[in-house]
Amino acid sequence: MVEIPEHLLQRSKSARERLTGQTPSTDSPSEAVEPQEAAQSVETNSPSETPTKQIEEIPVVEDAPYVNAAKTRNKIPWWAASALLCLPIWAVIYVGTLERPAVEATGVLQHGAEIYAQRCASCHGANGGGGAGYKLTDGEVLVTFPQMEDMVEWITKGSDGFGVGNSYGSPERGRVVAGGMPAFGDVLNAEEIISVVLHERAVFGNSEEAEIYAEELDHMIEAGEIDLDIYFDAESVTTSEIASIIENTH
């Protein structure tokens, strides 16, 4: 019969005690040392056996140049944006306050300017600002004579034709004949009187209607459609007759 060595029996016993949960016997020093060596072996090997996890780096995506420009540029203040929205309105108001360009005298208007310089400027001023006669600028001529035929009648008859103390022009204006206005009915023909009237109304009164009428009259005279080489009778002419002639030249 083969005899089993004592140390092998002791190891077997210790293994069974560990499996059953019993406290291992410490009778043999060699057996007590063996578990410690096994534990140290496990502790020594455990770090090497644990795998190292690698952290994946997420790539940084850079913004496009136009995105960076939009993020870094200065923003328009709210009050500046409101001002920009109102610019069209301000532009319309500004244009409306500008003075109309000076009328370039041609045809009838040029003829009227020449007659005014010769016959009227000495009393009413070279630029219509007034003197011995009333002021014509700043729309005064249109306020006094809203209707063109009334102005033609006044220039044709003069103070003597109306009579001192009588009214002339617009009743709302309240002008009364004081004398001093010459009668031009026997001096200037119908075309010349109408020309000077249109000049005064277009240039001094800034009347667009007078400008348009002057263009129409130029066309009719050049086309031979009308003959104004006639004279108004200073004693008998009426505003109705003058208005009829003016109407026929439109």
C-alpha cells in the first residue's frame, strides 16, 4: 500500500474547507503561506489583465468663413433700423420742399419776358418784386387774378378803363383802382398781352397751368392755327370775349 505524504493530505483538507466555507486550519505553516502567495499572484496579475479603454476624440468642425463673419459683425441698433425704414418718407418730403426749377423762356414766354422788361419792370420791378406797382412774386399775381381773363382785361383797360375807386381782380383780394396803371389795349396786340400775362403767371406765380398753355399756344401759332395779331378794344372788351379767345387757343 502506497502511503500518501502528509503535506498532500493537508492541502486536500484545506481545499475542502475553502469550498465548504470553513475556516482553514493553520496547523501547517506551509499551507498558510500558500494562499497568501496565491493572493499576491492574483493581485500582481490583475492590473495587466485589465484592458485599457481608449477615449475617442470627437473632431471639431470649424464654421465656414461667412458664418464667422455673421457672428462677429456689429449688429444694427434698433433705432438705426427704424430710421432707415423712414428714409423713403423723408426723401419724399424733402423733394416736395424743393423749389421748382426756373422756367426757361422760349416762344410765347420769351416774348412775354421781353415785353415785361420794356413795359412793366419800371413799376413792378425787374424780378416782379414790386416798386411803384404791386408785387407780383410769391404767387401774389395769382391771388389777385385767379382767372387769366381778368388779368388780360386789367392790362388792356388800365386804371382809366376801370375807373378810380372801382374794384378789379378777385373780390376776395379787395383791390381798388387808385390810378397809375396804363392801358395797353392800343399799344400791344392780343398775342403780346397774352404773352406777358403768361410770363408773369408762369415765372412770378409758378403756375404750371400757364406753362402748359404757353406750350399749346406756341404750337398753334407755329402751325398757323390761330392769328392773335388783333387788338382788344380797351373801351368795350369784356372778360367773356377774352375768355372765349383764350379758350379757342387751348
